Amino acid sequence: MKGREAMAYTKNDHTFAVCIYGDSPYLEECLRSLAAQKTLGSVILCTATPSEKIQKTAEHFHLPLYVRDGQPGIAEDWNFAYDKAGTPLITLAHQDDIYEPDFLEKTLEALNKDKSPLIAFTDYYEIKKGEKKGRKDSRLLRVKAFMLFPLRLRAFWDSRFVRRRILSLGSPICCPSVTYVREALPRPVFDAGLLASLDWQAFEKLSRLEGGFCYVPSPLMGHRIHPGSATTKVIAGSRSRSSEDLIMFRKFWPEGIARFLNRFYAAGQDENRV
């Protein structure tokens, strides 16, 4: 594997795979933020909901567009985009989100500090009604930053114990901020079945592996919260959100503790409602 004792990862090893659902009014803003990266490898677009608007956007930005046949499904769509990327490093960008100009630069730096990285991820801010909301504006972001505090120490990046203790209290990792190291990870990364907790399920699986969870404690991307986003729709419309989270807590805790934690975790998700 690449790492400190081998050739460092560069921008040429990386692909932003943008997952598209329907005709998002924020897609072009997302793509402009990727084009503005200080260092940039490849960008591809992937969708299971093709449309004329998506096709024209791909042509406007001179980007390849890959269409998955079959009914849209989050796990299937993310795995499809992951496979189409083709490079050693993949970031699954969400169509409504934006990335700060040094996102990839700082992510590569973090990956190259670890001998056997599995993933790298950054802190993030939220975008609500067009305004950036950071930790001072959001209790949820403050809690997540507190949960991730141990990973500010590089010595803990490769500790399965530390990252599993973190994940045992919920998932503080923002999925679109994550960059995956293909050669270190099982296929598929995402398992079909869960919707709202799909990313938490994947991180729990990866947390069992030997290697590093490389953390960049700077808000280098913006996660947009709005009525049309996939996250908001799942949280608002899915009766399974709480039951899925309970499934995840059971992976770490006895039944009584799992149910106790699930009640508090459900209350914290209210900040993602619009």
C-alpha cells in the first residue's frame, strides 16, 4: 500500500464521483466548488435518474456521465459511483454540497501521514437557507466535534478500539467528506438494507479493519440541509430512521443500553429537519 514509506498519493490518484438524484438546483454550485480545488484529479457524474438537465450540465462542465440502470437505491447508487471512479482514492460527493478549495489538498496530506490508511475525512459546516452554520451555531456539530476529538491525535488513527468507541455513540463522520482508499477496503463498501444509517453501517464495518481513519479537524466542506435533500427526506419521511439507528447501537451495546442511547440520538437528528 501507499503511505509514508512509499510513493505519496497525489491528485492523479483521486476522483470526485458526484452522485446525482433528480434535477438538483445546487448541482452546478457543487461542481464549481470542485473545479475551484487547489489541486484536482478527476471528476465524474453518476446517476440512476437521467434527465436532459443532467446531460446538459455534464456537457457544460465537460465531465463524463455514467448512468446506472434499474431503480434508484442509495447503496446501489453509491457502490456504482465508487466502482466507476477507477482511481485508488474516491470521494463520493453529494450533489447539493460544496467543497472548500483546500479540501483535496488537506485530505491527501492526511492520507500520506498514515502508513496504511483506510479512509480520510474532514470536519464540515452546514448550509441552511443559503447561510453557513458552524459549530457555534449548531449543538449537533459541537457534539460531533467532541466525539471526534481523540482522532485529533495521529497516534489514535490506527486504533480500532478508539474509533469503535467513537462510533458506538453514533456516527459523527459526514459521509460526503470521506475519501476511500480502494485497495484497503472490501467490496462492496455499502450494504443494501439500511437507508438513513447506511453510512454509519459502512463506517462500522470499516472500523474493524487494520489501518487508519485519517481525520482533518477543519470544516472543509459544506453539507446542505434543505427540504429536497436525500438526507432530509429520509429523516422526515422514513419510519425506519430510529429503528435503523437501534440496529447500529446493538452492534456495540447490550439491548438496554442500545435503546437508551437511541432515544437521545433520535432527538439530536432534529437539527437535520427543515
